[in-house]
Amino acid sequence: MNFVKVINKLKKEKNCVILAHFYQTADIQNIADFVGDSLQLSQIAADTSADIILFCGVNFMAETAKILSPDKKVLLPEPKAGCSLADSCKAEDLKKFLENYPNHTVVSYVNTSVEVKALTDICCTSSNAVKIIESLPKDEKIVFLPDRNLGAYIKSITKRDDMVVWDGACHVHEEFSVEKIIELKKKYPAAKVLAHPECKKTVLILADKIGSTAALLEFSKNDECNQFIVATESGILHQMQISSPRKIFIPAPPIDSTCGCNDCKYMKMITIEKIYYTLKNEEPEIIIKKELIEKAKKSILRMLEMSK
């Protein structure tokens, strides 16, 4: 069966939009109607006129789409596609943690569950985190979660040294090897290092550009350099190569080169075949109670408003 052809036919028949994160495999990015980072896909989910949103990403992304479009049917081809970062901050643990920090504004990275978003005042993404923190009064007390590396990066930029940061991390961005990046720099002396702010500080120090996946893609398009070492999930290299076919993009290696740690194992659970069966059967569907949607929605809408 030609899955791509059938998926395109079903898409039209069912008025379905397929959203894919940059970290999906190339074949899935190619079949998607929109490819982007968390902020871009959130904005599309909020504005789409489609009846069905099929999300090629991980669970928290599909949940965010459902929160923003509660009347749409939101499908996720692989319900086991979780997120190590989101899993590092459970709602019940956060509730207890926040008892120690009354009168703090809670800013949560979008890489969190719907239950955590319901405990959050403002959501953010790596694209807008610094902007959102800087928009808050200097004397405002802040708890930032769940990524300790992104939190540390935000503190270094905003000088909010008293910002409380949750101790969570992404399994992909934690594992990049400083030593191996330095070795690559020796091999490709003209190459610039692009790094996501979820990386450790020791990696960020080596970076010529720090930014979200969308920001790194944009930089690689416009910069005169023609060689880049990329320290984020390897899926973004597909869009970089499409945008700049004559440039060289080298994935930054993980500490353990045998583990494939620069690939998100959860993102890679989704396949073209799973997309076909999901669209055909209109399941698995993301179901969230209305009350929980209303609680979580406030923090996301505040983010989108502050991102304009």
C-alpha cells in the first residue's frame, strides 16, 4: 500500500490537518501540512479550521493542541510517545513543591503535562522563555520548571538570580559530549556550533548561536557560514538541509555514541503506517476533561498573548 497517497486522500476527505514537530523523521515532516517547533504548532492548533488535528509529536504537544482547540478531534498516532522532560515533573510533586514557594508566579515550559499546566500561571517555549521572564516585574518571585538547563540559561540572560528552578532535564539535550564537539571543531574549524538552550552550560559555552529549533533553523539559513555542528535533536537537520542544500550540517554526538541519544526515542515512535491507521480509525484520540482544559488553557493563552 502507498501509505502517503492514501493519507493525503483521507486528509482531504476528513478535513484533517497534520502537524509535525521538527524532531520527527524526514518522511513524516514531508507529509505534514505544517512543520514547526512547539510555539509555532501551538499557534497553528489555536487557529486551524480543520475538524481533525493529527499531531506527529509527543503527548504533551497533542494535549496542548486539544487545550487550544477543545472542539476539534485531536489524534496522536502513538499514545506511548511521552517526554523525559515532562515526566521529570509530576503534578502531585509540583503541588507539594509549590507549598514552599507561596506568592510565586509559576512559569512552565510547554514540555509539561496538562495537569502541570493547570498549576501554572504562564507557559513558555524555548522561543519565548526569555521574553516572558523579562516581561515580569523585576521584584516578582518566580518558579520556573521543569528544565534546569533552560532555567539556568534564562537566569544568565535575565539576571534573575533568585528565580527558583525545578530540577528536570531532557534525555537528548543532557547527553551531548563537550569533548566530541571540540573534536568536531578541530575537524571542521570553520563550522559554527548551534545549540538548544536545553543543553548543559558546558555545551552552550561552545555555541555560536543558542536558540529554539526554529531560531537555529533561521540562523542556519541566513548566516554566511556553510558548516554547522548542531546540538539538538537530529530531526531538525532535515529542514536545515531543505533550506540550505549546499551547506553541511553535522549532528553533535552524545557521550555514548552507541545509544543514539541525539534522537528522541519518543518522537521516533511515530511512523507513516501508524499515521495511516490513526487517520483511518480516528484513534487514539486525546481526551481531556473540560474542567482540566479550562484550568490549563489560561497559562497557554497568556503565553500566546505575550508572544505577539
